[in-house]
Amino acid sequence: MTFRATILGSGSAMPTAGRHNSAHVLDVHEQFYLIDCGEGTQMQLRRYGISPLKLHSIFITHLHGDHVFGLPGLISSMNAMRRRTPLYIYGVHPLDELLAHHRRYFDPVTEFDIVYREVDARRNERVFENKVMEVFTVPLRHRVPTTGYLFREKRPGLNVRKEMIGPYGLTLKEIVGLKRGEDLVREDGTTVPNAELTYTPYEPRSYAHLSDTLYSPKAAELVKGVDLLYHEATYLDADRKTARQNGHSTALQAAKAAVLADAGQLLLGHFSARYKDENLFLEEARQIFPNTLLAREGETVEIPVRRRRK
Amino acid sequence: MTFRATILGSGSAMPTAGRHNSAHVLDVHEQFYLIDCGEGTQMQLRRYGISPLKLHSIFITHLHGDHVFGLPGLISSMNAMRRRTPLYIYGVHPLDELLAHHRRYFDPVTEFDIVYREVDARRNERVFENKVMEVFTVPLRHRVPTTGYLFREKRPGLNVRKEMIGPYGLTLKEIVGLKRGEDLVREDGTTVPNAELTYTPYEPRSYAHLSDTLYSPKAAELVKGVDLLYHEATYLDADRKTARQNGHSTALQAAKAAVLADAGQLLLGHFSARYKDENLFLEEARQIFPNTLLAREGETVEIPVRRRRK
């Protein structure tokens, strides 16, 4: 039951030899989701051993080049690799037009469907769900319509504590009832509270991806309690005027968002090429949010399973 | 008076962690020309210390993704870097449509002009010239309209041998005449042959870029005498059927082209991801064309100045 984010790109608009454009892979229960797809993403996927064929869907935050210029190459390579399973792409209009343009000029025929799912960057709503996870849009404040994404495990069903089955002589029918959350009512009329016999197999984990954005208390509120918050930190606070002009955040502002969101961990990325030493971002953020990490390309941040008796 | 090619990408359609998509930089007399622009070209330029702002023009061979998917990012970065000098882009239709699409969605405003120069992939003709160099198209045989390019220094004007000026008491007028190729006629009516007093400062150097293509004797003939021949070698000869099906050459065929072109050196590239050991290409080509090199990313092949007395 994996839940982990791998960083493929840690740079902002201007890639450098050491920092690629934005792209993260989220692995939730061995299903892979790509978030943004800057130039070079397909090479980064290969470098870190993630097959493009494994990607279930792609979530695009906004239509700036450094977040989408890797899409054409990735789609073409999936086609060359003869992908057959559908590829779902989430993003804002006119991503549909960009995809149509690509298909027309480069991949008119594919053996797999490219399913475009338009999202509304102004709304906070669920745009994806499967058995174990759901994804919500989180409106951000940038120069163009931009949405963050919140990935959250669903609360799993109750399990019956195995060691209780024998002593209580639980029937199949009683077990089904317990799993539904009902208390146990014995033939003699006594009641055993559900909590005594069941447990939640794991606490739902969550990952929020907020890039690119001005400091937004509202967005932080929308991801309240998130385990791992990725927040862009294009600039240091000394350059907060430039950050503001360009619709970006500073490391300090990212930390403020983490405090407000009551996040478990903060992951900083999208560093401007003007800074050589990334540790300055870390130091700045840790002043107010100690549990901060730097996005380092190829590294994976895992959120371990937490079990808690109900 | 530089004349050298730097390899930025040595892979074919499917980039790997170690082999990028096609891109070469030719430096002719400190003027930089980019040939093809696969995904990741802007990062490769930076990695090898070539500023995107230095590129005078871009020559695109054909419109397969692995040769053009780096253009959007490169143009956007030039814009972010506030380029002001015009950028010339040579290529076949519908590259004009791809560029227009890019401008519309990503760079509607630039401080520099993007000058599109359409070339005809069926013709062998001069498409560029400046004081020191000219560029010719070389029709290739691929699955889509594809042109190679031949870059050739112009024959420089004659220089007067300095050590002759004193002994002959050459006047300014006589020097001008000698530079024009005239013989020297003295007042007493005697004539000194031009060749005795002048020299060609250097022999014109040339670089041909043939990618992607089936083996084409015709193309080889068109670059006859070239100093450095870059020829694609996507496959080994054992896979020549696959090569043929995909419109590509084998290392052996590239070597045959080099023999036919009477090339000085052969540079092999565009290696398929299926081969791990590039030395197999080298061994195969050297069987019939010993002076063969492998395209290695970041390496520069220099053609030194050759001086020859006329």
C-alpha cells in the first residue's frame, strides 16, 4: 500500500543542467500519477526507473511551458512503446487544444485512448476517484488559471480483529454487520460496541501539490491536515517583491502555508535558477516550519502506513 | 576561425537517460548554428556552456518529434532571457504552423523576431549565406519530407605574401590587383604570376548533416569531398530490414555513404535505444571507413584550419 511522491523536476521556468522543469510522480497503491510534465520528463522517468506505460493519468496544474512542454514527447514515446491502456489527462482549457494539435501533427494514430478531463481552476471539487483514492482541485493564484491537486486516500472499511472471532464465536453475518460499523448484538440481548471488535486498517494519507502560486491562505485551508505538502518556493523572502510580480511564493510563504495547513511535512521545489544554493530555501522555511524538505530530483518521499485502533 | 560541431544528442526517437534526442551545434567562425532541436536541447546547451542567445539560426531536418520537441522550450527560454536579435529557423512546411501554434499559446509577445525560412526538402539549393559560409539543402529519403544540410566555408579572398611586399616594392594599387587574382605587371613590362605573390589563407571546410535517411548514394554525391560527414546510423547491419522499414540507415550504410562522398571523417549518431554498446556501430563502420567517430554527447569535433599555398 504505497503512498509516495518522486521528484523529477525541481527547477522553475528556466531549467538548468541540474534542475529540470516541473514533474512529480505520485505512487498510490502501486498506481502511478504524473503531476505536471515539463520538458525532459520522459527522460527523467527513465532515469529513475518509472516506465511511461505505468502512468495511469497526468494532472496538469497550468499551461505554462515549464509544466507542459514534456507532454508531446511523453505521448509520442508511449505511442512508440505501443501503449494500449487509456491515458487520462487532467487540466484546464485550452489543454484540449494543445493535445488536439499534438495528435494532428505527431500522433494521429495511437493504440491507446487519450482521455481529456477538463478541470475548473476556480473550483475546489473532486475530479478523480477510484477504490482507494480521490483527487480534488485546489484553486491557486498565479498569472494564468492554475489549480493545485490534493490526493487523498479514502478511509478504508473496518476490519474485524481476528483475535476476537474465536472467543466471541462470530458468525459470518455478524462479521458483515461489524464491518458495516454496527455494534454486535448477541442472542441474549447484550451489546458489544463495534469499536471493541474492529479496527481501521490504516489512516488515510494525503499529498497536496500547490504549484505555481502566490501565498494563498485559502489554498492552505483547503488542504488542512495534509500529510505531505508540496509547495512551490521559487524565491527567497528577500526577493518577495519579484515573487509577487511573477505570481510566485517565497520559501517563507510556503512555510506559512504549511503552518496554516497543519501539514505533516513540507516539500519545497520550483527553485529559480538565480539561486545556486538550495539550502537557503531550507533554512528560511525551517525558521517557522521545521519539518521541511527540499525537492531533490530522483528522491522519493514516502508516507508510511499508519495503523490506529479505532 | 572556428569550424566545429558539438553533439548534444546521440539517440534516436526514444531518448534514454544517457542519449538525448537529436541536436548538434555547429560553430563557424564563432557564429553558432543549431541543427535539429529534440526534447531537452536547451538543457544540453546549458550543460555544455552554449548560451541559447548565441544561436544565430536553427536548421530543422524534418518534423518528427525527436527532432523538434525541444523548440518550444528553447524559444520560451530565449524569450525569458530577453533575446533581442532575430532567430532564423529553417525547415519544411508545416514547421511554420508549429511555430505559429507555439507563439499563440506560449509566446505571443517576444522582443526578438522569429524568422521562418521554408526549405524545399526535394531540392539541393543554397538556403543561407553570409560572408564566410553557405548552407545547402540535401534531399534525404525518410518517411516524411526530410532534408540534410551541407555547411561550407566560402573560398576566402587571396592574401598577398607579406615577405614579398618589400622586395617587390608593391604599391597599394598593385596589392589590390593581386588580391583580385591579377598577375603583377611591372613598369618595365615584365609580369610576375599572381601565384608567386599570393596565397589562399585557408582551404574551405565543410560539414554535412544527413539525418534521418535511408542509404542514399545521391545524397552522398551531393556532399562530395566533405570534411566531416555526420550520418545517422540508427541500426546495425544485422537489423537492416528494420532500418529499411523505418526509413533509417545502418552503420555499414553510413560508412558506404562516407566512402562514396570521399569524406574526411565520418561521425555516427542517432543510435537506437535497443543497442547498449555503441562500439558495435564503430566497429561495423570502420570495416570500410576507418576514419569513423561516434557521436558522444558533449564532445566537439573540430576541423582545423588548413593553409595551402596557392
